[in-house]
Amino acid sequence: MVSIRLDNVSLRYPVPRGTRLSPHPGSKVGGRFGGNKGSGGYVTALDGVSFAIEAGDRLGLIGTNGAGKTSLLKVIYGIYEPTSGVVRTEGRVDALFNINLGFRSHASGRRNIVLRGLINGWTSAEIEERMDAIIGFSELGDFIDMPIETYSAGMSARLAFAIATSFDPEILLMDEWIGAGDQSFQDKAKIRMDEMVAKAGVIVLASHNDQLIKRVCNKVLTLEKGAVKDFRVLPA
């Protein structure tokens, strides 16, 4: 059964030595400082986060800048190891944090499909088997053999989304919706996302767009300074 469960997960990272900070009461962004800010200090990015979602759930992460949304996604993906608490994921995980993450700018789109596939643990045979489908979905045509550095943001977004979803990831983590690309691609991307969820997948989407969250998600987790402020089920 595809699922994500976090039990009392916290994440701290150190304040760089020599950093001099002046107090500014009333800050509404970022995590909380602790310890000695100049030496041995730390920022609490996540503070005792607990929740559970399962197959078919589309969880929206909301909160101000620095509330911990991206940190939470990276902890779930395994980029960051939590300082304390337990993260459990059941199912194949893929992520769209940065559309250029893992891309080599001087390599062609086709070569980057291979590289991203290998990074994700796909075999050469699996990559070759899906190559044409990835290129077809991206609609990049002959540009697939051009270097990534010649792509627009929209073209890069098309390719990144096509790769990330080509293996029907059971868990897909997204830091903001794919905002680049024309409306027809947006519509096609939404259909693919809906199909993935229908196949018992899970989506975790961090966004500042309330209307998008209401349209895409069935549950919402609100973060405030790294802690859970609210967790609710949206009306169908």
C-alpha cells in the first residue's frame, strides 16, 4: 500500500559560524533560531511534524515563505535526514523541486533523459523502452537533441515533468505546480497527474496558490515556522 507517515519529525541546521544577527521581533518568515546565534546556534526548520497519507491522497502544503514546506518535501524524499523523528514511505518516490535539478546544461535533452533515469535507478533497458514516450509527451520534437542550455523555462519544465512521471511514480513530490508551458501542456499534465492518482498514487504539492490547492488536493497541511498549524480534509 502506497503511503507516507511522519512521526514527530524535526529538522535543525546550524547557523554558519561568524554570522552576526541582530534581533528583529515579529518576523513572519523562516524557522526559529535557537542556541547561540553566533556560535553553536541553529535554525529549527521543522518542529515535531506528524501526519499520515495513503493511496489516492493529494496533500497540499501551505504556509508563508520559510514555513518549512520545501524542507518537509526534502525530508520525505531523503535529501535531508531528520534531526529527530521517523519518516516512512511505501512506494516509488520521484520529485519535482527544481526543473533543472539533475540536468546537465551542455548535454542534449535526450542525454539528460538517460542521466535522470540512471539517477532514479532505472535500468538502461527501461530508459530505452520509454524514451520515445517521454519525448512524445514533452512535444520538444527536434529540440530533444539540442543542449538543455538552449531551452526556455517552459521547454525544460516539459522535459522534467515528462521524465518524472514516465514511470508512474507511486509518490510524487512537487514544490509548486509546473507553471511554465502553454495551456495545452498544462491540461495534459493535469490529466497525467489525475491518472497517476487513480492508479493508487500519492501527490504532495507545496504551493502558495490557494485555488490550485483546492482544485488538485483533497487534504491540506498548514505549516507555521516549521510546525503543523492545521491538517484538514477538503470537501469533495
